[in-house]
Amino acid sequence: VDNMRTPLLERESLTESPLNKKILSIMRTKKSNLCLAIDYTTVDEVLQMVELAGPFVLAIKVHADAIVDFSEEFTKKLTTMANDMDFIIFEDRKFADTGNTNLLQLHGTQKIASWADVVTVHAVQGNDSIAGVFRKVIQDPAYRLKGILLIAQLSTKGSLTSLNGYTESAVEIANDNRDVVSGFITQTRVSACSDLLNWTPGVNLDAKSDSAGQQWRGVDQAIEIQQNDIVIVGRGVTSSSEPVQQLKRYRQIAWEALTKNDTS
Ligand code: 5IU
């Protein structure tokens, strides 16, 4: 693991992934390495928050299956807003099945492949269930999906991703499929490769844990000590009575932490 990240501009010009080029470009333009996790349960609530958050974030993360009135109209609005406000749409689906089932789910009721830029995928199912299926969809211009994030480490207490060898095996899958894997979901940076982005959930400036296994730490820990690139923040913003104030706060602290030693 490298101590100093490669400067963002260099990473942007070096990467061969169109998705990572876009992510790094948005980061630099908007000065934001903040991904907002919007875990609201209705379309109206989600879209209202997207409207507020759009200008400040690199990405909006959703759980489509948690939105009770999810519809194609919702995804149309979301993609229009993403194009207008320049953010990445991240569906946190956590695919974890046979390749064939993953493919069915990508094109199922929610048509995830058609509106999400990036999705999460568990490493547990192994290389062959991941590589071929996602590559096929990503290479097809008919779909919006442009990359996957492999889950190398979870933020939850007692997560089995800390079992011997699991995280290393996830990194190996990423290294073998660099055209498909855009980066990781992790707690501590897992790869020195400058072209794999390290996204980290479990960030909250005002609380340490919920009562359901989540573990939170601050931005300094996540970005400076654990060397991640992008912070994923949910309830620190979405449960606040002043979400815009919190968005600005998280964005500024996270950006300063990331760019401290970056002169690009
Ligand atoms: N999320 C985690 N931890 C993980 C993974 C995903 O928290 O290891 I993989 C998701 C869950 C939630 C968001 O949608 O990230 C974090 O939101 P809170 O900051 O509200 O806990």
C-alpha cells in the first residue's frame, strides 16, 4: 500500500477506464470525493435529496430495492439529474450469485444495467461468475453500466471479509479484470494500483455506531490514515435536519484530506 496517492490529474490521464476517467474528472471539477448514500424509501424523498445534493457530490448511491414506489420514471429522472448535475449513479446491489443469475438481475424488474453507472459486486462468488457477465454488459453501449466495485471489506462489526485471505482474493479478481473492475468498497486501501479507486463507507463525524452492526469513523481516519479515495456518507447527512450544511461540511473535510499532498 502506497503512502502517497498518485496525484489525481495523473491518475485521470493514466487510466484506461472511461468510467474512472469520468469519476476523476468530476472529482477535480467539483472538488468532491463525497458519495452520498440516500437510503430513503420513497421516490419523492430520494429525488428531493438528489436535487439538494447534486452540486456537492461525486456520486449518489441508492438501493433501488429499498424504494417502495420504484419505477422506470424514477430512473429516467435520476439519469437526467445525473447528466445535468454531473454525478455518478451508484446502485449498491451487491450482486452475489452465479454469473447467469447476476445477468438476470442486471436486466430484471429494475433494469439496473440501463441506469446505473456502477454497481457493487461481492467477491464471494468467485472470478468466473463475475468477469464474463459484467464485461459483456459493460462493453455493450446499449447500457449505462460502465464498471463494478468489488467488495473487499465491509464496514460492519464482525464482517467475514476479515477472514484470512478474503480481501487478498478480492484484489486478485480485480487485478485479473481491470477492464471491468473500477475499484473497491473497503475500509483500508487494499491496492496501490492508481487505477483502482478505493471507496469507503462507514463514515460519520458525529456518531460511532448504530444498533445494527454499522461502525463509523471520521474522515481523517478514512482518507488520511486508511488512504481511501472516496467517502460514502449516509445518515450523517440524510438523518440531519440540515442536510445541505452537512453536505458542505463532509465535502470540504473529505476534499481537504484527499488533496493535502496533491499538487495537481
Ligand atoms: N454500506 C456500508 N458498509 C459496507 C457496504 C455498504 O455501510 O460495508 I459493502 C452501505 C450501507 C449504506 C451506506 O447504504 O453504505 C452507509 O450509510 P450510513 O453512513 O448511513 O451508515
